Amino acid sequence: MNPESFQLSPGKYLAPTVDWLNTNFHPFFDGLARLIEAVLGGVEVALLFMPPYAFIPVVVILTAAFISIRVAVITLISLFFCWLAGFWTASMQTLALVTVAVIISVLIAFPLGILASRHKKFEATVRPVLDIMQTVPPWVYLIPAVMIFSLGRVPAIIATIVYGIPPMLRLTTLAFNQVPKDLLELGQATGASPKSILLKIEIPSAMPTLLVGLNQCILLSLAMVVLAGLVGAGGLGAEVTRGLTRMEMGLGLRAGLAIVAIAILLDRLSKGALQRGRPTARTAA
Amino acid sequence: MNTINDANEVLVDCQSVWKIFGARSSAAAKAVSERGLSKSQVLNEFNCVVGVSGANLQVRRGEIFCIMGLSGSGKSTLIRLLNRLIEPSFGKITVKGKDIASLNAGELRDMRARNIGMVFQSVALLPHRTVLENAAFGLEVRGIAKDERNQIARAALEKVGLGDWTTRYPDELSGGMQQRVGLARALAADPEIILMDEPFSALDPLIRRQLQDEFRQLTKSLGKSAVFITHDLEEAIRIGDRIAIMKDGVIVQVGTAEEIVTKPVDDYVADFVAGISKIHLVRAHSVMQPVAEYKRLHPDANLDSLLQTSPEADIAALIDLTMQSDRDAVAVVENGAIIGVVTTRGLLRGVAGTSAAAVDDR
């Protein structure tokens, strides 16, 4: 017997499945694509509505008023850099893509993460799936996404969401497992409802770890969005791809630094917004 | 102290309550109720640990009831059975006349919020909230409006002497102050019963003693009942009206401090009691000699010339009296009649901690 005849090829089964989904659920995917396009387009239009010289001061003033002066300065520097580097439009496209992707990732990962921390069996089921999701090279996600949604922003955002879920889910589970038992007992002994315990005890106690999860989710999503430049997602990813294919060091580096600026901006803004009104650097007793 | 009126309302009543932990705890519980297995038999046969076995206790209104035991004696489990943080394997627990096993989730929450407060060894303050917000937590989850709950919480904080600290965060407070916040949080909800789970164990001795006195005073002045868990018999004696001593999940003795110190039921309790100073615990009635016996031993003694005292006088007072007198005995008088005589030998026995029953004046 020829050992090669035993060759295992999951793709042999997966590809027809994707094809089948494509032919039978086309209206569904089409609707999903339109929805994502619409949301993404809306965010993009909102971000590009004002010219940079008007938009940057508005954002900086809002940040200073609602978050902190420190975050406002960081916002000013990173946005100003994106503008100076000549990637204003591309940066805003990437910002829109990552923001929407991260919001959807968190909306999926957060409740599943809580579920996994409450039910050990569910966690045992989810864990290997997450392992696979995190180790499979991210390019691989792009293939079925492109097969179903064709080229453009939609497959990019789908692949980004899939890539962003595992870190957020894992760290949500960890965060909730780390909530001190005595605080949970306090909630029960005081007669708090499960909802009050979740909102007033668990989420505040889990916040530091949740923020690490969000940070990981943002950074991995940004990395994926850059890769998604390969499938025509536009934005800074497209600029990096252009720099790579033309071997233009300057272009690639400028686009790369603009991505760093966007990453810092998103991380500080999200952290600042979620920690607003809380004393900083307070650890659980 | 030991004149608790039996007509007093029983607030918490435990009747042969068991708690068995382990994968096969329900089978084990069934076997215990049917065959009366011992703790070690349950461990061997079912691989289950008995946390509390056959506990009976009654806590009356206005009483501070201490449960004393070493770690692993089941005292923390027992206190958690009282507000159903832990479900009993079997047995009946009634709080304010209601069988708590029959309450549904909402009724149980309501009872915990209104009738039973709890203070934890670890304090369990929420680090992201101010002292005031922590003290108001119980009221907040009950849905009381912010102004009202802050007002009540502020009053509770003032009672524990933290009126000036309302805007601080827990990590700015010392351990003793944090535990005061924990107590204020429990008091703010105005429960009839406060469960204290080793609240002062982690504090240094001076602060601990101060808090013990304050707690006793506060509880008495507010007319609250408390179940107080401790591993320190001195603390139990200082605070408790009655003390239950637990060992291996079993309540081995319940009684007032004096009863436990003078009449320990077994060697285990006697061992604990050995190191306790009896000067303020043992009273005349438990070290006195019957009049007839005194007369037999001292045929020519004149009882009427002895200094007199009440049966409630403690050893310290008796020593003072003996020093003032030129005789070596003090007469114990109740309702105008001499009911017994405390001799110097009896006093020495009392200091050493042996009760009158064992006093042999030969």
C-alpha cells in the first residue's frame, strides 16, 4: 500500500463545505456583507467628515475633557503623526476597520468568556478551539473569508474578528476566575442579585485583566488588519503591502509607524474611557 | 451574665444540622441519617468529609453567641449554614421562625439583605469603592436611593468612629479601620442578626482588644444578636454571652464562659480552659462550700462574724474581701440567708480552675 494514499487533507472536506455554504446561504452572507459594509462605511465617513486640521483638535479637546490631559497629548501626537506621514485617509480607514472588528470581537468573546469561567465543561470544550484559532497562521483565515465574501473589507474584518476573539475570551475567563472568592461571598451574603454581583463586584474586580484582554485584542486585530491589506482591505495595510511589493523602504516604514501610532491611540483611548472615574493603580485587596 | 431569660425569642435555631462535603455527599448523608455513621466511617466508606455533624444551637434575641474552635473544626462551615451560603446536607435551620431551606432565591436574598448581616475575616471591601460606597453596598443592592443610603451609611460609619474617612479608599486604611468599615457595612443594613466570621483574627492584639470591647458595646446598645466565630477562647470569653466549643464538626459544649471554665465537659475543653485566667470568670457560687460542710470542718466557727458577699462576686472581689477580713473565709449570702462559705482553699481552687464539686477541704 502506498502511504501517500493515507494523506490527510482536511481542506478536501472544508473547501466543498465552504462552496456549499456559498451556494446555499448566499443571500445570508450577502446581507451580512452589506451590513458590515454599511457600518464600516458609516464609521469611516464619520472619521473623514472633517479635514484633519479640524478633526484632530476636536478629538483632543474631547479626550482632555472626558478622559485626561495625558491621553489627550498621546492622541494629539499619534493623530498628528498619521497626518504628517501622509496617510490620513488610510489611517482613518484602518482605525474604522479595527474599531468595528474589536467591538464585535469583544461582544462575542466577553459573554463567552464569562460562560467559560462559570462552566468548567464549556471551558474545556472551548480551550482547544481557541488554541487552534490562535496557532493557525492568520493568512489561513483569509482564504475561506475571501471565498465567501470575495475581496475587500468584509473578508478582512471577518478574519480580524476571528483572530481577535481568542485573546479576549481567554483573558475574560481568567479575569473572572481571579475575582476574589470573599468578594463573591460578600455579594451573596448581602443579598445581592446575580446581576448586581456581576456589575458591582465581578466586572470592577476583573477590570485590570479585562483591559489586558482588550489591549491584546486591539493589537492582534491591528496586526490582522495589516495582513488584510493583501486581500484589498485598503487602509494602512494596503500601504504596507505596496511598500513590500515595490521594495520601498521609506513607504513601508512610514506606514508601519502610522500603524504603531494607531495602536497606541486605540489602546490609551480605550483604557482611559473604561477606567474613567476610577482610581488608577488600585489592585484587589 | 448567666441570667438569660428563657422566655427570650429564639432568632436562630439549628436542629441536628449536618454538612457533608464530597462527590458522594448525598449518599453519605443518607447513610448517616439511616445508620448513624461516625465521621471516620463516612470518610472511609464514602470518601466524604464531614464539616458539621449534628449541630444543635439556639441564638436568642440580643445575645452574642460565640462559636470557638480550631481551624478545621467546622465553625466557618457552621456560620455559613446559618445564612445558607452553604446548604446543609440535612437538619433544620430556622431564622426568625422561618425554615430557611424553604425560601426561594428571591426570599433568601431578601432575608440576607434585611435580617442577617455578615462580617468577614478578610474584610472583603471592594477596592474600587470609597469607604462610604463600601458601607452603603448592602443598601445599594437593595435598591435604596443614593442620598438615603449615603445618609444611613454615614451614620453607621460614625458609630464605628470612621465619620471622617468616608471619601477614602480601603487601601488607605489600616487593618483595624478596614474591619470597622466591614462592621459599618453590616450595621447599615440594620439586620437583627450579625454573623461575624473571625473578624478580628488578623489584627494585632491591642487593636483586637479595642475592637472586641467596641463590638460588644455597640451590639448591646443597638440590641443586635450576633454569632461570633473565633479560634481564641479569650476572645470568646470577652465577647460572648454564651460560648459553643466545636471540635471536628461537633459542638462539644455550650454554656456561659463561667460554665465552660469551671465545668469543662471533657479533656479537650479542659485543655483550652487551662490557660485562661479565672479571676473575673469564676464566681462565689461555684467555689463555695455548703454551710453544713463548713460547720462540720470548723465546729467552733461563728458564721455571722464572717464578711458577706453575693453569689455573683468574682474571685477578684472574693480575694479583696478575704484580705480585709481577719478570718480566712467569706460567707455567701442570697436573700438574707447564708448559702455557703468560700474558704481560702476554695479561692485557690477557683484560681486554679477547679469547681466546687472537686473541692476537697481535707
